[in-house]
Amino acid sequence: MKKIKISFKFLWYDFWIGAFYDRNLKVLYICPLPMCVIRIWKD
């Protein structure tokens, strides 16, 4: 059974707001504030 994992990072070079789904890696990136990235994926 795959578990959903969530990580939070502060990335000074990611200055955007929104969401992006990477189809190749199957990872969802959510950026609610500039430079604050939430990464969600199944492991």
C-alpha cells in the first residue's frame, strides 16, 4: 500500500504562487506563498 507523503520547503529561487503537477514524477507542488513550496507524492 502506498502512503502519501508531504514535505515543506523554503526555496528562494521559486517565486511563484499556484500549483503544478509533474506527470513524470507524479508529484504535486503547491505554492501558497512565494518561495514556500509544499510537495505531495505517493511512496
